[in-house]
Amino acid sequence: MALGKYSRVDGRKSSSCCSTVTIVVFVALCLVGVWMMTSSSVVPITSDVASQENKSEMKTQPSEINGENNNDAGNGGNSNNMVDESSRTDENKSKQFEDNPGDLTDDATKADTSLNSNQEDKNSKPEETKPEETKPEETKPEETKPEETEKTTDERQEEKPEEKSEDEKKDNGEDKTDDGKEMKQDGSKNELEKEVEKKGDGVVQTEGKDSEAGDQENKSDDNEKKSDEASGYTKDGQIEEKGEEKKDLDSQQGSGEKKDQSSGEVYPSGAQSELLNETQTQNGAFPTQAAESKSEKEVQKSTGSQNAYNWKLCNTTAGTDYIPCLDNLEAMKNLGSTKHYEHRERHCPDKPPTCLVPLPEGYQRSVEWPTSREKIWYHNVPHTKLAEVKGHQNWVKVSGEYLTFPGGGTQFKHGALHYIDFIQQSVPDIAWGKHSHVVLDVGCGVASFGGFLFERDTLTMSLAPKDEHEAQVQFALERGIPAISAVMGTKRLPYPARVFDSVHCARCRVPWHIEGGKLLLELNRLLRPGGLFVWSATPVYQKLDEDVEIWEAMKKLTKAMCWEVVSITKDTINRVGIATYRKPTSNECYEQRSQNDPPLCEDSDDPNAAWNVPLQACIHKLPADSSERGSQWPEQWPARLEKAPYWLLSSQVGVYGKPAPEDFAADYKHWKNVVNKSYLNGLGIKWSTVRNAMDMRAVYGGAH
């Protein structure tokens, strides 16, 4: 019994002792656990990280924290050394990172396993660390434990002066992370590897830090610039436009390089880029566009460019119809005579006006083609005199706020189309749109003849003076019909020789027969060999004394010029007569004339010279060489558009530097591609409503 009693007492004592030991061990384990948690959450900071603590917006990925924790766990017994070293090397530290492995992704956790297996090899080959890219987020204060934020006075006093100087040298935001990019698995792995490489068995590697400080600083600067440009944020968190500016600059540089290669052409293809380098070779009397552009640039450089100019409206008696070269009153006052319509010719001022011609009151956007052929806004060309004088001939009429054009003319009151078809019936060889594609209409009036020739696939240049009939050419251009203000006076028309298939004159009031036929000889210069002159005027069909006299003079003159009378017919509907003449195709007739009247022009007289050249009463000989332009009739339309002219020889250098025929073919192919792929579909223009366009750099005319 006694034995049993003592056994019970001993059992109580043993149980009490075990409880005490258990509590002590538990408390000890808790303290050790807290101590290990504190030591494992401390991140050794190098000089690079020390510079980051000066920035309040520094953000760190959870993957970096997890990598350090796993690294500490892998080192095992070396944790004590880490605590000792971390107390010596944690400089300029403002906050600690929270140990929260729960934030890590599965991919980042998997990456730790491979890192731990290769840790020893990595520690033997340390590399410089680079700022890692972190996901942009709003700057929030980190939640830290008291143990993580406490710092002893001894630790703060152990900061090295040289490391402080390095921090001062580093620019603000030197190691700023690159905003705007997500951290992927590879990024987390690289960051963990670099952190492991900086630590050898838990000890931060600080050897050679001073020697590598400069390199790290330069790399940090470069990375900071890239970060700022990519993220669009300044060091203070403000939005910058550096990224956009850089893109704009790059695009401008790219377009500049493209312009250098393509000379400013739109959409050049690789094989056709050489077309865009126009040579400066001058052929004959005419400089190339490149040569003229170069001269103009040199003039601009010598005179200097104005920084600003305040444009003013032109204050002239011509008002909204002001044309500087035709309304130069000062030049007109100094003319010795107006007998040959000198006052209707061009007299451009020495100093070009720098004012804007005002719009007519009530001006509206022009009526679109083809409606514009029949009517235009009255306020756009507010002239009614022609409607009053020529209204009965169906030139133009006033109809409310419109000016309407019934399609008539002095010689075709019942419509231009009937008149056009009657001409072809009389002269089948004229073949509108095929044999005759380029026509000059002299004394065009309101240009209804040219406007309706479009329906016969014929391009007409309408010509009329600025005279008492007011705005004939303005009417034509407003309607969408090509026209030019000019007069048959004392100077050549602004066209080279032998370029028109046919010339038309319907009651054009031009005295062809006077002064040795000077004016008719100008038409002879413009017509191709074999070209037709269609003359519809009262001398053809009326028997008044004046008309008979003019008719006889024309018969004599045309015979002396070797023109052949093709037909003389009378239109019973319009009650007018039409005479058609053909220009010779060789010099044989000229050489067989009994009298040299009109005389042949001198060999030094260039028939292609056109600008401001006085008229001469002489006949230009036709080209004797079959390879010279004008010696043969061109291909019928539209074949002539695609096929290189016979007078472009392979021995000649084209505008773009190739042999002339190849140059022509390449230019046509290039512009066909550009027009089809960009002009027709890429400019947002409804071309069916556009009739009139001016090509400022036609070259071979491929854009047409």
C-alpha cells in the first residue's frame, strides 16, 4: 500500500516536471522561431539598393522577397552569419519588405527549386545586377512588423562615408523600375538568380564595389532613361510625353529618310524609286523641273525667308476678277498701241503682288461635275452681261440663283453635241476620241464645245481673252472645263510646236488673213503634221461683201501654206457652214511653191519656244528626220497613253536617268500603280465629281 502511495506521488512529481520542461521548450522554440523569422525577413542591401531607398516610389515584386526567403532556407546554418553581416551592411535602409510568401504565384515558387539546386555554382560567378521591371501600381505604405522597422543606433553609426558619397552621386530615380510592364516567370527567375549571385552563403558580396560604382551608375542612368521613356512618368510621378515625342521623332526621321530616297513622291515602289530622282540635264531651251527647283532654293537662301507675313486682300479695280498679269493697268498705260490686242496679252508686274484676291460676295462651294456643265452658282461668277447679249444663242441664262448653260453657242444654237457629230460626219478622219484626242478651241466663249467633247473622249483646251464679254474663262473653269485666258495677238501661245490634233474656231472673231497670215501661221505651228483646222464662220457660208473678201483671202493664204481643203459643208439645222483644212505632212509642198510667201522661218527660230516670243509671219519646216517629234502621227488614243512615242530614242537619257523609252514606260507603270492604289482609293476624293485638275509636275503625263 505504502509502495502504491509513493508511486502515485512520484507520478505527480514526474508529470509536473514534464509540464514545466514542455513549457520551457515551447517558449524557447517560439523565441527561436520569432528570431529566425526576423533574421530571414531582413534583406541584405547592396550599394545599388541603398540608392533606391532615397525614392519613396520604389516598388518590389513579391517574387524578389520569396527568392530571398527561399535562399535563406536553403543556406540553413548560415542564417546566423546573415544576421551578423546584415547588421553591418544594411546602409541607408528606410523600410523592410514584408515576408508574405502567400502572395507568390505557383510559377514563381517553382522557380525557387531550380535556383536552390544551382546556388553554389551561381555564388562562384557573381554578376552585376540590373534594375528589374516591376508591375506599375499606386505607391502605398508597406505594412511591416515592428521588428522589421527597428534599427539600433549602432547600426546607423556603422554606415560608411564612401557609400554615402556614392548615394549622393547617384541621380534621383537611377534605379527606378520600368513601369508599364508585367513581371513574368522568367523575370522573377532572373531577379532571384541575381539576388543569389550577390550573396555568397548568406554573406553579401561587397568586394570591388567601389571600382564598379561608376559602371553601375552609368547603367542605372541608361535604364532610368529607358524606364521614363517607356512608362511616360517623371521622377515625381507626373506624366511625361517623352515616349510620344520619341515616336514622333522616329517617324519624322523615318519619313525624312523615305523622302530622301523618293524625292517627295507618294508611294514609290522599290523597283521604281529611281524614277523619283529627276536629273538636271537640260534638253534644248527648257530647263528641267529639278534645275528650276534648285535655282529657286538658291534664291530663297540668298534672300532669306520671312518669319511671318500678314496677308491682305487685293485692292484693285478688277475686284474679284483680278488677274495680275492681265489687269496690270500701269503696263497697259505704257503700251504704244492696242491695234493687235496688246492690252489683252499678258503683262506681268515686275514685283508679284502679295495679296489675296477676294471671293465674290455670297460665294458657295462649286457645283460638282457633271451637274456643273449645265449650271453653276450665280454668286460664284456674278456676271450677267453674256446672258443678256448671248442668251438667245443659248450661251448662258440666269435662272434664280443659278447660271444655266443650255449647251449652245453662236454657231450651234441647238446644242453642241449635234454640232460635234455633224463635224465628224463631214470629216470622218477627225475621229473624235481616237485620231483626234487633244483639241484647241480658239475663241471658246463659255466653252460648251469643249465641255461636250468630253462625251466623245476628247480633251479640249478652251481659249478666250478677258474682254468685254466679261468672265468667259471664269465661266468655263467654274463649270469644270479646262480653259486659259489668252488672245491671238502679237505673241505665241504658251504651247510647244506640233502638239494639237485639231484646232477649232467657231465665229471666233480672229482676223486670220491679215498681216501675211501671222495668226493662222501660229496655228500652223501648233498643229501636228496632218492635223485639222475646223473653221465655222460667216465667210464660209455668207455672201456679204466683207465675208466674200475674207473668204478669198483665206483661200489664197491656205493655199500658200500648203493646207488642203478637206471639206466645206453646211449644217442645215444650225444654218452654218464649216470649212475643214489639213496641214501637210512633209516639206515637199513648201519646196515646190513658186513664191516663198509666206517665207520659211530661219533655222535658228526654235518652234518649241513659247513663252513671250513675238509672232513671225513664217512657216516652220517639218521635221525631216523620222525619229524627230512631229514627223509622224502618234498612236491612236488610248494606245498613245501607254506606248512610248516614236521620238523617244534609247540613245537619249530620260528625265529619271534611264534610256528615254524605258523611262517613259517606267513612269507610266509607276503612276498607274500610284493612281490606282492611292489617288483613287486612298485620298477620300470622289473623282467622278472632279473635272478640272492641274498637275504641277506632269513630266510624261503618267498621272493623267
